[in-house]
Amino acid sequence: MAAVYTGQGQIAIQSIPIPSLLPGEILVRVEACGICHTDLKKVEHDLLPPPRIYGHESAGVVAAVGAGVTRFKPGDRVVAFHHIPCRDCFYCQRKLYAQCETYKKVGITAGFEPAGGGFSQYIRIMDWIVRDGVELIPEGVSFEAASFVEPVNTCHKAVVLANPQPGDVVLVQGQGPIGLIFTMLVKRTGATVVTTDTIPERMALSRRFGAAETWDPRQVDVAAECRRLTAGRGVDQVFIAASVPGIVGQAIAASRPGSKILLFAQTSDTERIELSGAGICKLERTLFGCYSASVDLQAESARLVFSGDLPVEELISHRLPLRAISQGIQLALHPDGKSLKIVVQPQRLS
């Protein structure tokens, strides 16, 4: 069974064949798959032609291995990345892995055009992913926790790139699952973290995970609060983990000259941002983006999750059976105080 995207924002539960394996591939029985906002955008805005099976934050059990596979065996508990770079091209040599043409190929499918496949009971992991993109899950780590390895990697990559220093003040805008992971990771650098969100329950979690202060931008002048904390300068860095009109302008207003501003949630080609050029050029701010995971940080992101150093399982608000995936998508698209990270359990049909 699989949740098949059929177009026009619709998903249907369908019976599909279990994928057949080619040499070097493995078949994984999916036990948990997180709902990610990149999947939501593809469904909501019909970004790719149907039919497809989305879901890329997958964890499960090896059910079968193809010819030549020796590293894994049936029964192994694994998490898999759906993108892995060639490591040899122009972009890979500059560690811009997400721009590599091989990286852009999706290497996991449950059927149809490869699209991650985690919203199904079985996924086929292709040979180049098997070689470099699969991590064993230690005993005692839940599949739901393990499904965070890929999103933690994407956030860890951004934090490494921004490189906040002890003593810095860093603003994280948005405290959804990604924003909260940023809060956890930035706190570990020794920087002071302040955050924004509009949902009180998420603001409370933000404080629990390390935020010194958290504000509702509808009720508080965030830029003024940031200046108050920094002798009038503004924050040293901003991580933009939400996509709403005006949020980048707010980041500039809240940050000091010479600051770094990371765009993380601005993934839509249709999104437009209007800014003062002088606010970047004259005040020497760095405005930059970071997208997707880094193979160089794969083992470390797995360690952060598997060790419990990041309490990611506390972010899960819903564990839903496969047939409830449409409900899960609506919860993720329209969050409230009771919804945060939503995980689908494909082996549960109801």
C-alpha cells in the first residue's frame, strides 16, 4: 500500500507492487517517515507531474538485498538519504553538493518516478544511495527518532556554514520543527539564541530547547528587542526558518551591520523578496542560502540523533497510519498549538 499523489493536490491510498531490486540495491520496509514542508509544497502547488509517492525522511528495516550487496542484510534497521552527490564534479569539488547533477537525482522510490517513496510500505534504495547514503540505526533508537537524521543534517549543514561563535546573539525566525532544530543546534555552539513564532506552545518549546527569549512578532517589535539585547547593535546572525511576507526585511531590521542572514525556508521559485540594497551593501551584511543535506555531515547528523544529544522525538506531535496521511498533510499545512512534527507509520493502515 502507498499514498500516491494523483495531482491537483490529491493523495490516494493505492495498492502497488513491492519494488523489484537491481544489483546493488536494497528493499526497505518503511516503519516511519516524517512529513516535510518540501513535500507539502509539491503536493499543494502541483510542482511535479503525477503519479508520485513522496516522503523522504524514512527509517525502516531491510527486507531484501540485491546481488552484490554485502554491507547490509535483511533485518538491519536503517535510515536512508534520498540524495547523494557524485563527489567529483565542479560543484562537488567546491562542496556545493546540492548543485551536483547526480545529487539532484532522487535515488529512492516506491514506484513511479522516484520521489522519495517514504509514504509507502516498501522503498527501493538505488545502488549509489546504498553505497554512500544509508546509516544503520542502533538498537534502542526508535524509527520515529531516526527519521529525523535527514532534516537534522540539513539544519546542521546550515549552522556549520553560518558558523556562529560563542558570545554571538542569533535570531531564529520560526519555531516549527526545523526552527526548533536550529535552536537546539545553535545553542550547542555557545551562542545566545532568541526566537520568534506566533504559536504559544511552540514558543514554550523554544525556551525549553535553549532560547533565551522568544517573541510573537505580531505583538512585539522584534528589531527593538534584538537591539535591546545587543547594546543597540542588532543580532549577529539570523536563521530564517519560516516563509511569510516581510520576514527577510524583519531579519535585516533585527540584525547589525556586518551580520549574516541565512535564508532556509525560501525554496519556492515564485517567492519574491524586496529589500533595500543599501541595507546589504552599505551595511556589509551577508545574505545567503543553504539547501538540503551534506554527505560530509551525514555521520555526525546521525550521531546527534542516535545519541539523544538532540531530543528530536519530543518534536513529534502526531504518529499517523498511512490512511490518515491527508489529515497529516492538512495538520502540517495549517499548524496549531497541538501540531508540530507529523510522522507517518506506513505499516499501520488504520
